[in-house]
Amino acid sequence: MIRNFIYVQDSFLSETECDEVINFFKKLPLQYYEQGNYNGILLNDNSPHLKDKKLFFLKNRFQNALNEYVKDYPELNYVDSFSLKEIRFKHWKKNKFFDFWHSEHSMNTPNRILNFMIYLSTHDCGTQFLDKRIIKSEKGRLVILPAYFTHTHRGMPCPEKKDRYMFGGYFNFDKLN
């Protein structure tokens, strides 16, 4: 059996929760990230936004999803300790998308072990993998995958020409030796 190490959970967030998250972040000043072609905001343990009661529920849900991922892929029980370190709210304006092939693990980000995406809006596009697999963006869908070259991916152009929203982030090793 070939395992792809990609975990997909539909309805990780409800449609109402997705709308509330988008509206919450639309009110904040977002930074433009040229590499990725999006406006966004970085959230980490020091971020006041994650402590806001409108978003606080996310941390427990992430932990529950990670527990499910480890249940499906118990090999993770044998790697050094890691945890959720970085979340980004991302907004692509119409006709924009993360248009280049990449993986999340690099010389600049050597501590990333898992990548996750939560689609906050539904579109007739999604994430395309180098091996031709496609995961469609569906509102509330969570995707967890390895951060390594084995899961090289990119965004897809949205034929509907609508704005797109998502959370993206990383489970990182807790410390590097």
C-alpha cells in the first residue's frame, strides 16, 4: 500500500466560522507577501489575535487534527518533538495565486516538519501537487501534509476570478540541535 501522508478533514471549520474569520481579518492591516502573491498576517504564540476569543478555539482544533494525523501516520511518534508554531491568514485578490512550485522545508526554514492549509473560501481550484494530484479548495477544509520535497505543490489559478482566503501554517521541530 502506498501512503501519501496527506490528511484531509472536511468541515474542520463551519461555513459560519470561515465567514467570521474572514470578517475578523478584513478589519486588520495586512502585509503584502511578494513571495506568494498575497496579503496576510503572521500569527504566533505572541500574537494578540490568537488570544482573541473569536479565534481561541483554533488551537484545540489544531491539536485534535494533529492527533488524528499521528493516528493515521504513527511514524511521527518516532521523530523529535514538534508543535504548531506559525499560522498565517492569507488573502489573494482575484487573479492572484501562489503560482510557483515549492515545498515548505528549505535552508531558510529547516525546522518545518508539517504544513497545513485551511481553505476559508470555496473555488473551482485548489492546491496542485507535482505528481498531478489536486486538492480542491472547499470552505472549512483542513489539509495536513509533510513539509518536504516529496510534497512539492503550488496554488492554481481561480477560473471564477474571486478573492481567496485561507489559513496556512507549520508544525515545527521544537528546537534544532
